[in-house]
Amino acid sequence: MGKVSTSAKVFFALLFTALVFASMKLNFAKLVGAENQFFTVFQFFGPIAGGILGSLFGAIIVLAATTANFIVSLVNGSSSFELVTLLRLLPMAFAAYYFGTKKRKLSIIVPLIAIALFVLHPVGRQAWYFSLFWTIPIIAAFFRNSLFMRSLGSTFTAHSVGGAIWAWTVPMTPELWIGLIPVVIIERLLFASGISLSFVAANTLLQKVESKVPFISIDKRYILSRSILKHF
């Protein structure tokens, strides 16, 4: 791999940031327990940055882009500064890292810490089985050749980080956590499907410019073709 020009890196960082800005204006579902907190369309493609740009650089780009969006929202008055809003910048960065990394140990550590933090909370302890969702990234780490399992592990990594943060920053009851179980199943299956399809679309489109921007990592297994279903 040759030396990558700074201008090329800046171009793709700006392109991804533009997509983040646009997608975070499109709300998908309201979060339970807090006002003006939403899942957005960004949830459907954000983690693929780790697969395209590499785990660390992808996570940094996701964090930088979402932080920039947060700052702009503060400046234009569409958002207020709250601790939970600031902390919500973290889950998707961890999801991007999970999606891009090949290091199984790091994929497992984050959800384990999230489970521990959730169960240590007095309310979380009463709904401890909610945190069993976060064993999914651990299991999925052993099936990284499956794009859907990789996507599922990624979105549940984001869920684990976000859930641990939510437990300690937003007043919730055990009943609320338990009531969210069927909602989580549906939303995370949708997010994982979106991540998988987005990754295929990105690989298919970017294969044409891979030679010109060598820091982009194209997984040719996931270029749209007749054989692609073998890798899901």
C-alpha cells in the first residue's frame, strides 16, 4: 500500500461527515426515558466506516463526524448541551471499531464491561437479563465471516455501550427495561440488515476507485454479484 495523500483522506472524511450530517437529521425512533433523543438513519450505515476505512480510522471518523454534528446542533440551537447527548457520541464509534477489527479479544471486552456496568446499577440489577442482549457481539465475534453476524455484533456493541450509559444517566425502572426487550429485537435486526446492505452497496460503488485511494479497504466478497449470498 502506497503513501496516502492527506487530500484524499480529507476528501473521504468530509464525504462521510456529509452523510452523517444528512442521516442524523432523519429520525428513525424515539429513545425511551429522555426527551429529544432519537435513533436516526445513521444507525443503518455508520458502523461500515470501520470496514471501509479500517477499524481505528473508521471509529475516529465516526466520532469526529458525530461530534461535529453535535457542535453544529448546539450552535444553531436545535440541540441543548446534556451529558447524555455528549455520551451518546460513543456507541457508534465502538460499533465502527467492532465492524472493522479482526481482534476478537477487543470485540469481546466492550460488551463484557457494558454488562458489568449495567448489572452494577441498582435498577439494572433488577432487569439483569436485559443485558444478555450484549452477549450477541461476543458470540458474533466467532462468526466474522458472516456479514450479517458481523453487522449484528456491531449494532449490539453500540447497544451495549449506549445501554450502559443510559442506565447510569437516565432515570429508568426495571419495567421499562423489560418492556424494551421486543422493541430491541426488532430494531436491532433492522439495523443489522441495514448495515449489511449498506456495506454491500459501499463495496460495490467504491471498487471503481479503490486503486486511486489505497487507504480504502474493499472486501470483494461483498461486491454485488450472484455469489454474494454465500457470505451472508
